[in-house]
Amino acid sequence: MRHFAGLLVGLVVSAILLGGGGWAVYQATASALASPPGGRPMWIALGAMAAVGLVLGLVMSGRISPLATFVPSMVLLAWTVVYVLDINRALSFIPKEPSVHQLLREAGLGNQTLLTTGVYALLGVALFLPVLMPSRWARRDEDLEEDDYESTQGAYY
């Protein structure tokens, strides 16, 4: 059950990273290029970046399941490998059509910036490292003790 919850958390973290992180990068870049740089949009973008970083930090340091970091790491590393092998195909995954909602187009342009600068490769490797720790795959001792207590308690009745 813990790994299924980790899989769901990994899907949510992937969406937060791609959607929130891409939108924040686009907003920060756009407000930095504005005639008076900075302002309220810059602070909102920095807050969104901090929130995405907080979620990534909690998932990387928490003991939910290694799948919580494995899913987003594979998404980012796979997209980076596709970018290295075929740039046009990797960039075709980004929504650019006018029929797509404006927020998704902005997030896509931010994702393009993160992909082409190699930030997604860096984040993918950083998210993959917790998967390599064997202690994250094993159950905690507290969980085993609680299960043993419950099973022995029922034996006396």
C-alpha cells in the first residue's frame, strides 16, 4: 500500500514540477525582461518556485516510498534523453497551439527553458538518487513491531 501511495505522490509531484515549475520560470523570465524589471509578477513567480522546491525537498527527504521520487525522475530523464536524441521531437511535446489554455502554454514555454538548459537532467538525477538507497525500500521497524503486536494479540483469544 505504501508503494501505491508513493506512485500517486510521484504522479502529483510530476504534475507540480512540470506545471508549476514551468509556469514560474516563464513568469520570472517575462517579468525580468519587462521594462521595469521585477514587481509583483516576479514575487509571485519566486513564491511558486519556492513552493515547487519545498514539495521536491519533502518528497526527496521523506520516507513515503521510493516510487514518489522514481516517477518524476524517470519523466524528467526520459524527456532529457529524447531531447538529446531528437531535439524537434522533444520540443514537439510542449503545447504551443492557440487552442491550449494560456496557463498551459506559459508552463510549456517555461518547460522548454528548463529542458534546453539542462535543469531537468539535473533534477532527474537528483530525484533518482533516493531510489538507490536500500533503506527506503524496506519497511520501518516501527511498522513491523505494530504488525507483530497485533498478530500476537489476536492469538490469545
